[in-house]
Amino acid sequence: MLIKNLYIENSEHTSDIRVTDGKIEKIGEDLIPLDGEQVCDYAGKLALAPFIESHIHLDTCLTAGEPVWNMSGTLFEGIECWAKRKDMLTRQDVRSRVSRALRRMAGKGVQYVRTHVDVTDPDLTAMRELIELREEYKDVMTIQIVAFPQEGILSFPNGKALLEASVKMGADAVGAIPHFEFTREYSVESLNYACELAVKYDLLVDVHCDEIDDEASRGLETLAARALETGLKNRVTASHTTAMHSYNNAYVARLMRLIKMSGINFVSNPLVNTHLQGRMDTYPKRRGVTRVKELTQAGVNVSFGHDDMFDPWYPLGAGGMRDVVFMGLHVCQMMGYEDIINSYRFICQNAAKTLNLGDGYGIREGNDANFIVLDAKNWYDCLNNDAVVLGSYRKGKLISRGEPSKTEVNFA
Ligand code: FE2
């Protein structure tokens, strides 16, 4: 198959992509169709490597209002709402919601998802179902599962054993939530344990790290130190790190050295943390998003995630990554031209590094023919006009297709 006239990653000239046996065989200008070759001409549209959702909770998605709405919008009322909803959890319920969410995400150009799954559940209901779904969807969606101890490792009954059971069941990454543990000692011990498990089972690490406005919440330094000392390094991700927003600058200057030495990745979730953080403030109210601009300038890898989709903590979200980037650029004050035109990297290349996808990700000859085509010429226009995903290709197969949106205005 020959797919013609694509602006690959904001390039100035269009290129064609020849797909053979699910692989990108050749990329070049004005490739001539072979005898009998199927041709699809996009007439000058943007092609990107598929979007990557690097931080979401699929087990809670699409539950907003069930059985009650979070009226205050706070994290704590969200936890109360989820405690009621958690009682209703069945494997069929998880299957039905996750399947709907994945279909929506596929239509928005997402092909890779890292989902956190709550394992502070003695039955591990959601974990069991997600592991089955990961296998069932693997041809259209790559799913990584983080065993996420929502209510703590040391502070939840049997927390350590549940986490290890989840790992043995087949999780891809070990999670932790140090700021939620009862004490600072537990916080440190939980991070040590998560890294020990990752080393023992050869897994990745992704920690809900310091998702709080408390400037004294310093799980990040422990996580970075363990990442360095264990050699896990870029296999470790610090998600959220919203307390870093409130750290004093002298401390951050010292911390940044360790962060760079450790090689860890960061995930920021600008939609949800803008909504949930700063809730204890009067005025001024903190934005509560980590220091994306400064980390990026220091050469640290940062990707963006949606975090929650229509659930007790975040009552909006339709599965797309565009709004995540849009909000992230605003709240992190990254609105220069170069910042905007290159911002797809937060949900493409940077997220690929977070997920440790390796060289197999990206529009390159020899790679699987995984890419998306958007109804715009470059990412700036795409972001600004919320362009439709015209096609999402997975190993050369069209797994979703969209039509350009159309509006008629009836005045001159
Ligand atoms: Fe999260």
C-alpha cells in the first residue's frame, strides 16, 4: 500500500509512505505506485507517530455520577464517591467501561496506553480484567499496566502482599503513592519496596509521587536516589510531582542535579492537577502543576497524561490527548512558537521514552507501520483547530477513520 502526500512531523515538504507486510518499507518523495498497489492520497496532511496516553486510570474511567456526583470537585470527595462505586465493581463492569474508553481513545489517534490499576482490593478484580484486556487488544492498542496501590503499600492491610501478587499476575510496572502513606518513614519504605520489586521481577516503576500541595512532601528525592542506586534509572517514572510546584527554588536547584543523574522520566497531568490542586488555598491559588518548563529545559524527559476520564476525580474527558497538551501549554506558560509547534512530543516521543518503547516507535523505515494522519498541515494548526484524526494505522491496517468536521456560516 502507498500512502501519499503526508507532512511527516511538521516537515516542509510532503512525503509518501510505502507499507509492505505491516512495516514501513520506504519513505520518500513522489514514490511511484507499483503494479496493482493500493494508493491512498491524503493531499497534504500531517502524519505523526501514534499518540501515547502515558498516565490514565482505566479502571475508574466512565463512572462519573455513579452512584453519586462529586459536588465539590475535590480529591477527597472523589475518594468518597469512588469508595461507593468500588463496591459495585465486577469484571464485566470493568470490561465494558474499559472497552468503551479504548474505542474512544483509538478514534482520537491513541495506540499506546499506560494505565494505573488500583490493587488495594483484596480480590484484585480490575487487575485480573485489565490483564485479559491487554492481551485481547494488543493488535490495536499497546497497554501497559501499573500495579497502583491507591491506598498505600504500608498503610493498607496486606498492601505489600497485594502489590507483589499483582506483579506476579503480570503487571508491567510497580507503583507507589508515598504522599498518601501514614508517615514519612512509611513513605520512604514504600518507595524502597517498589524499587526492590521492580528489580526482582525486571519491571518498570511508575509512582504517584507527591501529588499534594505540601512543600514538605519529598518522595521525589527518594525515588530518584533509588532509581540511580538500583540502576533502574530511565525505567522509573515520577508521575504528578505537584509538590515540586511548591518547593523552594534553592531546594529545586539541588534536587535537579539528582534528577538529571537518575535519568528518571516525569509525567505531568495538567488537566486533572489544575482542577484538583490548590484546593486548600484561598488566594493566591497555586496551579499545582509540576515544573514542566524547567525540567524540559534541563533535558529531563517529561510527558503529559490525561489521568482521569469522566470519573469521580475529573468529570470531563472524551479520550483525546489534544486538550491535555492545550491545557499543559497554558498552565506551564509554554506558549512560544517553538513550544507550541513541537508540543506533540509530550504525547508522542517523550511519552514513548516514559513507556520505554525503544526504537520501534516512530515513523521510520523498518518500523511497524503505526502512524496517524490529522486534518491539518502541521501540529500548530492541528492543536489550534482541534483537527480530526483522519486515519490511525496500526501495522498498516486502518484501525480508525474520521471525516473532516464541517460548519457552514451563513453571512458574508
Ligand atoms: Fe494518576
